[in-house]
Amino acid sequence: MDATPRPASIDSILVKAGREHGRSAIAVNPPVHRASTYLFETLADFETASKTPFDGPFYGRVGTPTTFAFEQAVCELEGGHRTIATSSGVAAIGAALLAFLDRGDHVLVVDTVYEPVRRFCNRMLARLGIETTFYDPAAGDDIAGLVRPNTRVIYLESPGSGTFEMQDLRAVVAVARERGLRTIMDNTWATPVFLQPIALGIDVSVQSATKYIVGHSDAMLGTVTTTAETYDAVRRSTQDLGACAGSEECNLGLRGLRTLGVRLRRHEASALTLAAWLEDQPQVARVLHPGLPSFPGHALWKRDFSGACGLFSVELLPCEPASLRAMVDGLRHFGIGFSWGGYESLVLPVHPETRQIARWDGKGPVLRLHVGLEAVEDLRDDLAEGLARLRSA
Ligand SMILES: *Cc1c(COP(=O)(O)O)cnc(C)c1O
């Protein structure tokens, strides 16, 4: 046998990542440590600990054994230098942007970005004197034409929120590297199971762990994963903002990680089945799912991603608002509500027609579907009945 063991595959990492070491009997999943204050035997011990406050229990806002375990686990999956857990995905994104941006700077943000990030740029960053240009997700290496002398950061999200436009991540990274810009990517849709942004040369990968990592729609949690070069700036920013995650949430995040691989593959298979079925329905204008060969970004998805999650959208043919309501209100398995990534199916309208740069050319309403772990036949019947209501309303 070969002396060097084969590196563990992602499913094996998910089972063990973040587990405590060094004791004879340990809990399989790191338990919840509730703490704000940690007590030290002597002043000297306290002073020693304060030199490396991020490497062990020191003060609750900096981390507890539970938050450290969760961070370590996500970091292993993302293939980064260090991960910092935050109170939500939005907190992770805000801290990552503020880590590299200063008064007078300029940031490039993809126009198909998660909407609250657009608001963060237009409100918070604008107030701080930081200018944002929203760019077309199809820009690729043309993004070089938008770079100014004061540009510091390119912010990516691929696929885009709601409409799933794919970005040429490699082309954007090449431009950023050449111009000395930092890149931050929202990796919530793929999770590190299907994409590792840092391996593609992205500097910082952020996730809303609220979605697939927690996976059960019962906690808010975010992560920022950095390279060695970007860690200090991101750490300062998250600490200055006080955007720490709670131990309870990190324990739920760890618990979710254990089944992330199996859940994602089931979400993926069911979503692809429904997406392909929807393409053949007469009330459907198009299906927006990167895993479908008909989707414009399919080749980019295939090149860079190893899978697709359960979230995609469908554009219907133009119809009366009342017909759409009849369709959506009567769904039995798709709940109406924010977020996604839990075990249950969800539906919400999205409104890409408000975009200024990546202009939306659709005519009918767009529904975003999160395909949960219910039996796919039940979900298909539910949608079929919904489309029948749409037709007859
Ligand atoms: C939900 C979401 C976020 C924000 O995460 P929260 O945990 O809700 O703050 C960020 N990015 C994407 C793509 C999301 O879907």
C-alpha cells in the first residue's frame, strides 16, 4: 500500500470536522459551551492568553470552544486559512466588505447580488464615502474596464440571487490579481461541498450558514473564510463590529454539517427533476437553473461547480396577478417565506425587473423555488395542481 493516505473526501470531512481533540472521552459533536467570561488562575495566565485571544477561550465575543469548533470545521471544508463565525450571513458580508474598504474607495459589486447587500452598499458604504459600481454578471474579463485607480474590492455571487446568472469566476479573479484587488465571493448557493472559491483564487468566501449548513430553518449564522493574507483585516473588522455568533447557533451549524452532503445531493436530484419537468409545462416561459443544459450559464457551472443545490427559479408566461396568487396560495408543500436551505420546500416571487445593469428581459412573473426533502412526486403534483389553478383562474 501507498504510504501516504488518500486525502479524505468531503463526506468524511463533514463527519469529523471540528471535533475536539486531546481527551480520552469526547462528545461526537462538540457541545454548547455557554460563556461570556473565562476565568484565569493568575494575572500572568490572563496576560498570556490575551496575546493570542483568537486561539482559545478568552472572552465570549471572541469565541467559545463551540464557536472555534464550528469555525475550524467550515475552514477545513472551504480550504481556507481561518474561518470566523458571525451572527448572520449579512453580518459576514458587511464585515468582509468593511475589512478592505476605506473612505474614498470604490467597490465593484455584481448586479445580481443578494438584495440586502445592495442596500448595504447604497446606504452604509455610501455614508462612509465608499462608492459602489454594480456590474453585469456576464462581464467576465471586461470587468477590467470598470476598475478605477481607487477600486479595492470585487464582490462576486455566482449564481446570482433569484435569477441564477453565472459569472466567469476565473476571468474575474485573473483581472483582480493583475490589478491587486481583493475578491470576496458569496458561496451560499454552492456551499463548499460544490465549490471552494479559495481554490479558484478568491480571497474571501462568505456564507449564510443560515441556509444549508444549519439546514433546519431554526438558526441565523454566517461565516467568513479567509486566506492567510486576508485574515488579519477580516478579523479586525468582525471584532470591531462585534458581529459574533452564539454558541447555540454554532452547535446547530456543526450538527447541520454532519448531514450536509446527503441533504445536498437529495436537494440537487429533486430540484433537477422538477426543473426539467417544469421546462415542459405550457404555462412556463423558462426555467432558471444552472444545471439545465438549456440555461445560458450551464457551461460555466459545469466547469467550476461539482453540483447544484435545491434553489432555482421559474419564469411563468404573463398572467393576471390573481392567477399567480391562486397558484401560490394553494400550494400544499411549498411554504411562502424567506430564506432557503432547510429541509422544507419554499416559494417566493422575485423581482429582477428593478435591476439597472443586468437588465431583466422576462415578461412574466418569476417564482423562486426551494426544493426540500419531501418526496419529489408530491412536489411535482403540488406544482402541477398549482399550474392548473393558474390556467383556470
Ligand atoms: C440569505 C442569504 C444571505 C444572508 O444571510 P442571512 O443569514 O439571512 O443574513 C446572503 N447571501 C445569500 C445568497 C443569501 O441567500
